[in-house]
Amino acid sequence: MSLATHLWVMAIARVGPGLAVGTRALASQVHPVFMLPPLATSAFGAVLAGSLDTTLLVCHLLAVFFGLYTAHVKDGYVDFHLRGEDDDHPMTARGCRLALAGATVGFVVALGAIVALTDPFAAVLVAPGWLIGYLHAPQLDTNPVTATGGYPTGIALALLGGYYVQAGSLSTLVVALSGVFLVTLAGVKVVDDSKDYEYDRSIEKRTVAVVLGPARARSFAYLLMGVGMFAVLTMAVEGVLPPSAPLASVAFGLVATVAYRADPRLATMLLVRGAYVFLAVLLVAVWFRPLSGVALLDIGVFGPYTYLVTEVGFGAGAALLLWRANAWWVAARTVVVLYPIAYLWDWYTLEVGVFSIPLRTGVMLLGIPLEEHLFMLVVPAFVVGVHENLRRMDGAVDPHAGEE
């Protein structure tokens, strides 16, 4: 090994001689679990654009990669060499600075190529990726909003940038999807940050878990993920996304359900991999549109019994939830208290013509349709069933959840 190479290795790696050691130190900052989603999202954006220019795709992938690499190197440098938070790090302080310089040069070259091949506005969508990565530590990771939003924002930008460099413009579809990714992955990031709750709290680092507490942070994370999944459904209803897109929400929702009771480390692993599935199903839905042209199931074939059939179905669901939570008495009390109010409200709105119910049996009881009486039983029971099951799930994650 030449003297120059030896000096290079010594400048990069903290322990051990040899070119392989220095290379491994640099490669240690490539974290596939967290790098693959943004890179895959960039490619997804390119596919959404319709026409694929390979050169532009490679340039944007490189820009995203170097932005992520900058974030990982800077984070390790700050946490080990400046803050002393980490127990070990494979790179010297100088090695981190050299790696940051190299990643920055790589990013600037990729960005310059993108702007030269497209237009200056592309820089508006691509450059923030590096900026977020460089400022993640120590500027952005101490605030609960920016600490949580940095990575999801980077993925949203990767989608927008990947699309724009191919299409030369943005569409309603890609902007909507970027919003879904931002909100959903913010929820995943909240769970991820919960892994370090005890340590972050000891050094007064204000992550969402530190500010809200682990149990409430977990609930908040699932609220964000739920909003993202529901947004996919509403966009499919509005025609922004194809009819099969909600299957992505179903797939991710199943993973999220399994992850709910897991510890933060395992939950993060599951949710990140669930994000891969979410992205893959959305890609298939948008690219192949498998359910396009398939008509909705028309339950109106039941004629005057249609409303009754839906109540039987949802009533069975409510009964299952109440049985699982052993919440029969709670549901009964709630129904008894709400029933008179609901009855008066229902009678009045029907009387003044606020709405009509064509697909019903026609059986009237106490001035309102029979089906409306059942509705006033099923809906509160369903709500109580959901609520009590959520309480049980929270108790399984944190036995003191809900206690003051």
C-alpha cells in the first residue's frame, strides 16, 4: 500500500490499517433500510411520469443517494464526535468531513446535470434533499416537528423530483401521493424516534416521544398513518387514484396492526418494510390499473331489504368487537343514554324531509322506519367496540396508558 493510500485510510477509519478498512468505514454510512424507500420513491416518480429517460433517472437517483449519505454521515459525526451520544463510530472526525465533502460534490454534480438537462425549477425540488440531510443534526433533530418531518419530507421531495425531471411539470396525482407519503411516513418516524426515548429524554432532546410520552406518541403516530391510508381511499373515490389504490392502504394497515403491539425497534422494522409494500402496491395500482372498468358491487339487488342487510353486516362487526373487548355492558349503557336523543333527531329530520330512505322494508315503528331504530343501536355499539378495543391495545403497549 502506497504512503498516500495509507494516509487516506488513516484519515478515514478510526481503527485498523488497510484499504478495505477505509472502504468499509465509508460504506458503513450506507443504510439500506432507510435509503431504499427514497430511492424507490424517486424511481416511482419517474415511472408515474409516463416517459422514462434513463439518464435523468440515474442523475436523480444519485442526487437522492448523496443527500441521504450526507444525512447519515453528518448524523454520525455529530452524535459521536460532537455530542458523544454514540458509543462508537467507524470514521474519524476528519474522515466524516471528507465524506461530507465528497457527498456534497457528488450531489452538486448530479444536481447540475439535472438542471442542465431540464430547467432551473428542478433544483427547487431536488436541492432541499441535501439541505435537509446536512441540517438534520444538530439543527433539525432537536425540534419535534423538524426531527419527525425531515425524512418524510425528503421522500415526498424524491417523488416530486423524480416525476418532474421526467415530465417537466407536476400533476395532481404526484402532488397528492407526495402528501400521502409525507403524512404516513411521519407516523413511521415518530415510532422510530421512540426507540431512543429514554436516552433522548435524559439529554433533553425533544422528539415527539419525549414531548408526548411513549403511549401518546404511539397513538399520534398511528393517527398520522391512518390519515395517510384514508387519504388514499378518498383520492380513489375522487378519481385521483385508480380504484385498486386502496389495496395499498389495506396491505400497510395489516402490517401496522401487527406492529402496534411490538416494541419500538421491531415496530420500526415492520413499518419500514410495510412502506415498501405500500409503495409497491401503489406502483402496481397506478401503472397497471387492475380494477379499472370493474363496476362497484351493487347491493341494491336486495331491494327493500338493502338497508336491513347493511345493518346486519355492521351489527355483526359491532358484536365481534364488543365480544373481543368484553364491553357489552359499556355498549348497553351508551345506547340507552343516546337512544332518546338519536330518536328525536331522526324523527325530526325525516319529518321535515332532510333525507329519505328508498331501499327499506317500509315497516314503521314509533313514527320512524324500523331500520332507523336498528341504526341507533348498531352505530353506538360499533363506536364503543372500536373504542374499547383501542383501549385494550394501548394497555398491551403501555399498562399505564390513560392513567394520570
